[in-house]
Amino acid sequence: MRSIGEMARDSGLGVSALRFYDRAGVLVPAWVDPVSGYRWYGPEQLDEARLLARLRRAGMPLADIRLVLAGWSGTDTGLVRRLLESHLRRLEQGLSEARGEFSTLRALLDRRENLMTSTRTTTVRLSVAAPELAAALDAVRFAASADPELPMLGGVLFDIEPDGLHVVATDRYRLAVARAGVTGHDGSPVRVIVPTPLTDAMRALLNGDGPVRLSVDGDRVTLEAGDRQVAGQCLDHDFPEYRRLLPLPGGRRAPVEVAAFRRALETGPVRSAETGGADLSVLRVADEGTVTLCADGDESPDRVAVNRDFLLDALTAGARDSLILELDAPTAPIAIRRPDEEAAFSILMPVRLED
């Protein structure tokens, strides 16, 4: 007999997936402990679980998976073959349609790019308090992407406006925004993406209390702190319109004491994502307005799953003893806000639990 953890390890199905397929009646454990509710699987179920994992990775609908498993061990494999071939045709048709749509989108992008110039000619000079800029960079740096396939996200956006500087970073799964006040800039808004190595070099200069000077000349950005400076090229890309990604204030807001919440996350229940994926913490806001970690088997409809390491990073970047978590629907982003500074916050994309 295999425990559910051993079955997950040997089959390629996550623990939460095995629980789901048990509830759905697709792969029912050979025995369930009546006291603890712990699931145990027979030796013959391993091959069935591995087959189920393959079908799941191929994206087969649950209704067809049921029929494939039911007919797999029979003498007449005709139904199984037809189901496999039918699903493959659906995938090929979907891929063909997706290629057509992407071809159209590329043509539209080409047309837009031909109407735009990539040459930056703007010159901007401004001053910003070193502690403010340091705090802003610390609040967003954790969310910058390291994916070489998306170089436009491999830096921190400096969104410069006359009334302030917003710094923004995202890796698609999380997004962080912070603000610093500026003086001496009365021109048009300017946006540049500062590569993360240059961002880190800038941060290393920000160890004083006085103002520092930030300048943008075309595609070159310079930070001067006293007699020291660091400069480099900006990324030649456009950053996504991040304001469209920001959640509206709302949902269930719950204050958390960061130290205690970190301990709860680090020692509390987790769910495994796909094989090799991240551990998930499942959260919900209780009736009294506190955030609780959902125990294994909690099927509350308002629970929200999130990458635990990403949440821990966001708590650290929040740089406060107390923060506010804002949770809405299970598919809505989770916001982590500072109670005293609405301009500095991060959002995390939720992770869909096994369905």
C-alpha cells in the first residue's frame, strides 16, 4: 500500500490532484483510515495513476478521462483509441486556430511599431530623497522578472511625472508598485526601464539621508549621489501599462502582524502544486476579519491559494510590522498593502487549486 504522499511522488500527480480525483470518483483509494481520513492506495493503482497523470498533462477533459480509465484494461480498446484520437484532433484544431489569431496579432503589432519611433530624445533632470528612493526600490525589487524570454520585464520601470516617481516591477505572477516624491521636474512624463543590475547598483548608492540626482538622456539613465554616480543604458522595450493591472480597493481587508503571519506560513499547512512546482498556502478571511490558513480538506468556497514563497517575499518587501491583506474572489489578485502608505503595495496572482 502507498500513502497519498508516496503515490504523488511515484505517479506524477500532486497530492491535491489525488484528493480531487478521489472526490470525483475517478481514482478512489483502496482504503481510507476511518479515524484520520488518510488515504492509502493499492499497488495496482500506481499504473492507473500514471495513466491519469499523462491524460491530465495532455489536457483531456475529465469526462473523457473517466471513459479512458474505464476502458483501459478491457479487451476492446476501440473506445480508448477513439477518445485519444478525438482529443488529439481537438488539440491540433485549437493550435491551428491559435496560430491564426497570433498571426493576426503580430501583423497588428508590426503596424503599430511602424507608426512609432523607438528613439528616445527626452532629457530629464530631477532630485529625489535618497531614503525615499531606497525604500521604493526595496519595495519592488523582489517582483522583477529573471525570465530571458521576457526581457522587457527584466528591470524596474521608472515612471517619472512632475508630482512623483513610481517604480514598478512585475514577473507576471506578482507586481509591486512604490512611489517617491521628486523635485525639479516640471516637464512631460517619462518612462524608462532600468535593468535590474543597474537598479541594484543604484540602490547601493542610496545610503545617505540627502537628495540624489536622477537624469535621463535619451536611452541613458544616471544616478548621482554626492561625488559618486552610476549610469547605464535603459532597456529598449515598452513596459506594460501597469495601472490596468492594479486591483481596485475592495474585497476583504484583514490586518496581519507580519512576524506571526510569517511563522504561520512557514510552519502551517501547504498544498503541492504540479510536480516540481511551488508550495501553496491556502488563505481565507474568517468572519471576525482575520486571515487564516486553510487546513487540508477545507473546501471553503472563498479560499484563495497563493505561492507561499512569493507571499513571504511580499511580506518582507512590505517593510512593516503590520500589513493589510486584501482578498476577494479565488481568481482575483491578492493585494498586500501598507496601512500607512497606500502608494506602496504589491499584488500576487492566485493559483488555481485542482478542479
